[in-house]
Amino acid sequence: MANTVTVILQQDVESVGQGGQAVRVRPGFARNFLIPRGLAVPATKGNLARIDELRRIAARHTQQKLDDAKALKQKLESVSVKIERAAGEEGKMYGSVTAKDVEEAYAAQGLTFDRKKLELGDPIRQLGLSEVKVKLHADVVATLRVEVIKA
């Protein structure tokens, strides 16, 4: 049994390669992940002959993702959300604001993103304005404005 197989990536795959590139990967990874999801095609003679076309398609797809991420960044940075939390007399919050809360607040504004991409080290535990970064693309990072107010 072969230790690796060659596939041609149809789009950028993190830690593997860029679209249009022929890469060697483990057979199970290719068979169970890359090929079923449409991220790669087997490196047959026919596919190797059209590798330039696959590169152009991958470059177009990557550019489209970058453009979409830049547009979403502009929309996200133009909006500020307010999240209400119960707080005591001295302004000390009961509980915290998590990545899920931030995602839901922006979703209520009609803006969606993956909360796993939020760079929120610890939950927000203070009232007031906080800035949270979200990585929309490898080259695009948006800064979200989240204001936590007393309920």
C-alpha cells in the first residue's frame, strides 16, 4: 500500500497547499476529506494536463473569498453592538460575554461570521466598550466594537 498519493488541489487548503498545486498526501486524507469535499482531484494524466486551468479556477476562487472577506470587514467595522448584562452596584458584572454572545449580537444585525474565528482570549467581564478581533481570511482581520451595558 502506498504511503502517499498525489492530488491536485482545487482551492487553498490550510497546511497542505494552494489551489492548482499538485501535492502528496496520505491516501486516507485524500479519500476521506479532500476529494469528497471538492478540495482536490486525483492526479490523473487528464487532470495533470489541465493543471493550468485548475490554477486559474483556484486563483479566481481565492480572489472571490478575499473580496467577500474585505466587504464583510467593512460592514462589521461600521456597526457597533450593545449587549446587556446584569451588574451590581459597583458595576461588577454577574457572568460574562462570550464569543457566542458576540456572534448572536452581530447576527441580529444581519451580519454573520464564524465565532471560532473570533480572537477573544478570555470572555469579556467588564462593562463598557471592548474591541474584539475576528479573522475573516488569512489576510483580513476585522475589529469589532462590543459595548457591554448594565441591564
